[in-house]
Amino acid sequence: MAAQILIVEDESILALELAQSLQDFGYDVCAVTDKGEEALVLSNQYKPDLILMDLNLRGSLSGIEATKLIRQSQDVAIIYLTGNGDITNQAKLTQPNAYILKPYAEKELQNTLEIVLYNHQAELKEKALQVQLERNRRLESLGSLAGGIAHDFNNVLAAIIGNLELALLNFDSSPISKQFVENALDSTNRA
């Protein structure tokens, strides 16, 4: 299945070129927008594998602000597109997976996409394995706790059984009382 990519770019001609290039590379362009607000809606709707995000967008949200909001609800790879050679500290703080300078070379775009998608998928698999490992550790701890409780419970039951058996050996009371002690011994053995 082809990776789904959301394009968030304020230059409409560049957005169309990007969409065509991505389709030529074999990717699925799920949507194109030039506004940060729409990027939020579209990313929640399509759950893309990657977002190509321009830093400067139409509307009230910049690419950086949109990225911050998207990252709060999704773990998605994001590549910044910028015409400026210097990426700002604010952009760095959003931890983009990469950035591409405009105008871009087709091969650079393709290589960057492949590397980012591969690395992001590897990170997602590693996170899933970490979650499974933590779950297994918790289950192991729970098993150890249950085993410890069972051991302690068995020690208490062994003492009760021993005392009931001694009581039966030295029993000289009524047969009904003896039956009560035998019933208690049977129940304790089952426990």
C-alpha cells in the first residue's frame, strides 16, 4: 500500500507540482491545502503517513503552529518545506523529520521522502515493541507477585493442615465434632 502524504503548501503551483511528483514516485496524495487550520482537519481525517509542511501558510496558523497542534494528537512524519536556508529555532523545537529547501530537486525530494518514511516506520515499530515489552514486564511482575502470594498462602495452609491432622490423631470427643474437623481438613487440602 502506498504511503499517504498530505501537502500543506501556500504556493498553489508548487503544491500541484509536488502532488504530481509524489504520484509519479508511487505515493498517494490524500489532500492538498494552503492553510494550517485545514491541515489540522485533514490530518485528523486522513491520518497520513507523512506531511509536507510549508513554514509560511495562509490563514492564522503558520506551519510551525500547525505542526505543534498535529503532533499533540498524532505521531506523523513531518518534512518542512522552506524557501529560507535558515530553519528557525521554533521550527527545530517541533522536531521535524527533515526539511527541504525550495526550489527542490526531484531526486532530493524522492530520497528524503524514502528515508523519512522508512525511519518513521522503524520508530513506530520500535515504540510498539517498547509498549509490548513494558506490558510483558508488568505481567511478569504480576505473575511474580501472584506466585509469592500463593507461596505464602500455601505455607499458612500447610500449618493449618498439620494442626488439623494432629487434632484428628488425638481426637477423643464426639463423632460430630470429629466430622467438623475432617470437613475443615478436606476444605483446607482443596485450598
